[in-house]
Amino acid sequence: MSRLRVIFHVNETPKWDVALANVTNLLKDVGDAGVEVLVLSNGPSVEAYGDEGKVKVMEALAARGVRFLACRNSLKNLCASGNLCIDENNLPAFLGVVPAGVTELIRRQAEGFAYIKP
Amino acid sequence: MSRLRVIFHVNETPKWDVALANVTNLLKDVGDAGVEVLVLSNGPSVEAYGDEGKVKVMEALAARGVRFLACRNSLKNLCASGNLCIDENNLPAFLGVVPAGVTELIRRQAEGFAYIKP
Amino acid sequence: MSRLRVIFHVNETPKWDVALANVTNLLKDVGDAGVEVLVLSNGPSVEAYGDEGKVKVMEALAARGVRFLACRNSLKNLCASGNLCIDENNLPAFLGVVPAGVTELIRRQAEGFAYIKP
């Protein structure tokens, strides 16, 4: 059987805990090498990249091969709203930034990735 | 690269703003001609077709090629619940009606459309 | 046209009513034989298998061919949280248990099932 591939979509901050638990359970079930995992966040949920506790959990998962992606539009909106400005040069090293999160969700599914909305 | 295709699924009224912003960002990112966009609403969220402000935003997106689809079951349920009766002959011209929204979501994914739940 | 296939994803208890209504509408629209339906629940929503009213609705749908699947991790977590312990040997006969719900969601999409999050 070919390797599983999935993109998780997080767009609301309270869903992060569920998403990270889902990813953890998935790796436990099929093994780190058994699945390619992307976690794409857009909307207000990108604020989690400024949350030390969550970043630690993400870092541990990234060390196991999970890729985290943030929507640049959403980072800009978060800053413009006066809530939190995350300097893109200051982002956690494990984090990738894409111009538009929705485009990434579409492209990956077109490549054969499954979609899960926690 | 072939044209991207996506169906957005809206079933709760408060998700409309996110969905419409997602679609706007998507068109900005890949261009109006770069993606085929369907927005399917079912459940109580179909009440948005009676909301002038939202309809205006949808109209502008429809003029750029986005197709909006409403679930007929949901329009009937909305009316039966006493909340709002939208006469199907009176719907905004840009809006299509499908017998069952869930069937549309399945058929489109079978055709290769990506699925996004804002 | 080949038979439609879909996996519904339920992870929050309040979403069960929408999910079961969606499945009912789907079968009404395309006929029981026109679609292969899986309903996968994980997270706290697995508590619904201890809810007599919901189980009755599920049983009726299962008799029409719908397959219900629960995440074993989630059943264990529900019990560990002190909320409800559902003995796996005591589950409704129509219910299947999978080791990890997210893996099932990925595998099924890889097989060509559409994904719907009610």
C-alpha cells in the first residue's frame, strides 16, 4: 500500500488541541513513516504560532516529519486587527508560510491528499 | 497545470463571512480564470440568500465566475420552521438550486473537486 | 454512473442531528442502493453510542446499508474522562470500531470516498 497523505485544516483557535491530538493519534497508529502530514492553518487560528505551549507540541511533531503551514493573508489580518503581529522572519523554524491557505488546500487535494477538518 | 476546482461547504450562517473571504482570497491568489469555484450551502445557512448585504457580496463574486448552489431541502425546512420563506422563483439570479446539497458535495468530489469547509 | 461513496465525519456531539439528517436526505435523494455511506465518529461525539434516541435513528439507517464506525481511541478517552464508559462488547451490533478514526478518514478518501463534515 502506498503511503498515506493528509492535509489537516485548522481555522479556529479552539480546534488546535483537537487537531494536534488527531495528528498524534495518527502517527501512533500508522507510524511516523506511514503517512505524510500537512497541517494548514488560516483565519484567526494562526495566532497559535505565538503560543509557546502549542508551539512546543508542534515542534515535537515537526521533528517527526509533520509539516506546518500558515496562510500569509491570515498572519497579515491578525496583525492588522491589532491582536498579534508575528514577524514572518521570527516564526518558528518548522513553520512554512504560503500566500493563501485555501489555494494550498485545493492543490494538495488535487495531488491526492485527503482532507480532514478537526 | 490544470485548472483548480473546489467546492466550499457552508452549513452554518456565521460561517458565511469566512467562506466569502476565503473565496475572495482564492481568486486574488490564482486569478478568476485559475480556479472553478462552487459554494454549496445547506442547513440553516441558506437563510443568507435573504440577506441583502451578503447577497451583494455573492453577486460580485458570481460576476467573476463563482457559482452558488443552495439545497432545496434546506430552503423548504427554513420555510417550514417559520423563520424565512424564500420563494424559489424569487431567488437571486446567480443562485442555483440542487435537490440535495449532500449529493452535490459527493458528486463534485467524485469529479475531482477539492472540498473545503470554512 | 458508478455508485457514489462518502464518509461523513462527526467529532462533536451537537453535530449528530445534522449528520443523521444529511444521511437521511442523501438516501432519499439517490436511493439506498445509489450510495455507499460511512459515518465515522471520533472525539467526544462517540458518546452518542450511549444515547438511546440517537442509536434508534442510527439502527434504522444501518438497516438501510449505512455503516457506522467509532474510533477506539475516542471510546477509551471518553471512559478515562469519567464521562461514560461504553463496553466495546456491548456496543450496538451495527457499529464497527476502528483503531484510529483519522486513519480511516484518510484511507477511505484514498479509495475515492468523498468527505463531508456536517
